[in-house]
Amino acid sequence: MTRTARELLVGTVGKLAPDPHANRLLPLIARGAAQRSTLAALALEQRHVIAADRRAFLHLAERSAAEAESAAFFTMLAEGEAMAQGRLGVYAAAVGADDAWAAAYEPLADCQTYPAYVAWLALNGSPVDVILALSANFAAWGGYCSTIAQALRRQYGLDDEACGFFDFFAEPAPELEQRALDGIQAGLDAGRVDEDEVYGYGRLLQGYEAKFWHALWELDQRVL
């Protein structure tokens, strides 16, 4: 029986679910044990990630011009990154990552492997396969953001505005999900989905995501 787009998406998200213990920084933030300087580094690393991902998504939208459903998904992603960028500035200010610190900060290589790979996918990946791989990664990222948003309020005393960046990614996004499903269904109908490629892309995305958090965890340990 031919699977629907939703069945394929749900199966892919489940298959690519990360090891729940892979993110060693998350429990530190959750109990308020992460250093304030680590929270600032998270903001500064995300400045680079968000800007790079936005450009990558715009390029994917351009590459998908002949696949209207995929183009709509990537366009919405790029618009979301632009919105998140504004919220990130409020969070950065709240944790002390001011302009002077940002100017002197040197990004961690392992934190920037994720956007580098997203840029690679923008150049080389089949758009529908990239939709599936990214959607699986977003599921993990959204869960991390939900935990962080709650901890920032409870453990670090940040207000709703300062937590807005993480709230943005933690909240359900039914319209984005529908655009993903539309793109996947169009790809299925045209025979363009390569599940081996999807798994390969998704596995690397999750690996680079893990590197991002581990690099910040190591930074936190050095501060102690």
C-alpha cells in the first residue's frame, strides 16, 4: 500500500529521533546549573546559525521554483528565521551577550557544523528529501527549545520577551507542517522521494545538532 505524506513524515521523525541522552547541556540548563556565560554563548552561536539557515532556505526556495509546494515550505522557513532573529536579540541582551561581547566572540567550529551542512543541502540535496530530513530534526530542536524556555523562566528569572526566541520554535506550527506535507505529497506523487537519501541527510543533521550542544557543554565545563 502506498504511504501518505503524513505516514512517511511520522515514520521519518521516529526513525531519526535522537538519543535522549545525547544533549548533555540540556539537563544543566533545566536545573539552572549551566553558566550564564554559556547561555550567552548559545545566543551568539545562534546568531550565526539563524543567519546562515535563512540564506540556505531562500536558496532552496529558489531551487524549488518548479516544485511550488516545496518552494512554499522553504519560503516559510526563511520567513520564520527572520522573525526568530529579532527575538534572539532580546534573549542575547537578557543573558549579557552585548554588542562588544558579540564583536569579540569567536564561534565554535562544532557549533557551526550544523549550518554548514544545511548550506550543503541547499546546494546539493533534493528539495523533498531535505524537507523530510529537516522536519525530523525540527522535532528534536522544538523539544529542546521547550525545555530551555521553561528553565529560563524558572531557573534564571527571564521574562516572556526574553524567552520569545525559544518559545517561537517550541510552539506547534501547523501551517508549516501542512506545507511540509504538501511538499512531501507532491514529491511522492512524482516519484522524487529517496528514503535512503532522507535517512542519510537526517542522520547527519542530528549528528551535527549533537555536536552543537556538546561544544557548548564543553565550554560550560571549562568555565567551572
